[in-house]
Amino acid sequence: MRIDDIDEQIVVRLRDDGRASFATVGAAVGLSASAVKRRVDRMLDAGVITGFTAVVDPEALGWTTEAYVELWCAPSSTPAQVLAVAARHPQVVSAATISGEADALVHVRATSVHDFERVLERIGADPAVVRTKSAIVLSRGVLRT
Amino acid sequence: MRIDDIDEQIVVRLRDDGRASFATVGAAVGLSASAVKRRVDRMLDAGVITGFTAVVDPEALGWTTEAYVELWCAPSSTPAQVLAVAARHPQVVSAATISGEADALVHVRATSVHDFERVLERIGADPAVVRTKSAIVLSRGVLRT
DNA sequence: TCTGAAATTAAGACGTA
DNA sequence: TACGTCTTAATTTCAGA
């Protein structure tokens, strides 16, 4: 899909405030509300904008423990299978196969260190996973997801 | 702040659709639109809900290269300083200090491998950073951020 | 792309339990 | 304190130019 300059400006405004009215966005980018809506609908259809969401403070909801886990997978299993293993747990925020020593990197948010330990055990217990190596997050710098 | 069961349900709905109307959310959780609005406003004030945003497909906007970079920082510098270094680059999606061997882990999105190399060089050139070790993302599994 | 009208929604005031 | 209802202003949505 073709994204022009105005589309990008619209995306920037909507990332900044996902509930901004089309009229407000239009005023900022120099279009009418309906023109903005049509562009947004088009980007939603094309998958450029996946959707809208509320940004929540994990700590406030009790997700106080955060960690990154490197995964080594068995020779007989594919990294894709390992990702599937990770995705089964609701504590897994993201998972990706990577270059380098480990095969995959998993981002986990748990309600406690104990909760994290449980997830780690379950992931490690899967036959597709040979070894794990985890690093607990001490403090957050940026989070621009 | 006290979050009750209904608040959590509201958060779930708004995470699923950040532009859902208060009436729609209310119908789902058994409240009137104004009651939902009051609760959402309260959660916004309390910082439980940080805001609303459009979820964008990075690939569609040209951010095709993704990587994780481990950082080792100089003895004279604090991990917090290292995070600040990372945060200066718009390509840095997130940064956190971690336990384990490395001092920090940085999540980067760049427009190309070349673009990523440039960021990596700049971060590595900072006096607070002693060493970096990066892993390029090969494929994404989940991304529930 | 804009305009304009109809339907929907947001936002706030008011009364109640 | 928290809820629902009601009212008004703003917004969305879709038609047509």
C-alpha cells in the first residue's frame, strides 16, 4: 500500500492519542474530518494500522516482574515451534527468533518472581527447549512500543 | 489505587478496542456509559491507563529491521546513564537494565540493517558503553505489548 | 476532496440509593 | 461514593457534489 506524507502525519497523531477525533487530527494535518476517516479506514483495511488500544501501566495491574529469556532449542525442533511454546503462556509479552548464540528471545511479564519462575519452568520443560537463560529487568528506561 | 473486577473488565475491553464507545463497553460490563466514563477517567488520573494509541505495523511503515542489543557499561557510569544514551535514538523502542552478564538490554527498530548499524555504532561510541552484543530478529512470534 | 444531514457519542448536570 | 437518566454539544458516518 502507498503511504503518503499526510498518512504518516495521521499515524503520528493517532499513536499519540488513539482516541483523538477525526476533526482534531484533520485540523492538525490540514484535512476535513471525513477525509481523515477515509484515510484511517484505508490504513486499517491495508493493515498499516492494526487497531487501537488502551496503554496500561503493568505495575498498576499487578504485573510487577519483568524478564527476558533466551531460548536454545533442540536440533530436531524448529525455532518456530519454540515460539509457539512461548506463546501459550499469557505472561509472554513477545517472542522472536534471533541471530547469535540463542535461538529465541522471549519477553515475559509476571505478577511476581515466583510467577515468573513457574513460567520459566514450563517453557524449559518443553521438549523443544534445550536450555534457557534469563535476565530479570531491574529498571525500565524507555518503552515506546 | 483500588481496582475492582469491573475496572479490570473495562481495561480488557479498551485494550482490545481503544476506540470503543463508553456505551459499548458499558453494555459488555453491565454499566451505563457515564459510569464507564467515570471509571475510565479515574483510571487515567491514577495512571492505571496511561493513554490510548493506534497500533501500527512497523513493516508497513518501513521499519523492517529489528534487533536486541545487550549493553555493558563502564564502571564509572551507572546503568541509568546507559539507558539515557539509548533513549536518545528514535530507533530505540525500549531499554531496560537487567540482571545477569550484560547491564542493559535495548530493543531497536530500524529501517534497514544499515540503519541499525549506524545506531549500534552511535550507542557503542558513547563513553558510558564499554561493549555491545546484538542479535537481529529473524522472525516474530507474539507481540502482545 | 468538501459539504451537509442523520445517527451516534461524549460530557456534564441532576437526582437517587 | 457510585449509579442511572437526561440534556446538549460534539462527533461519526454516509450520502451527494
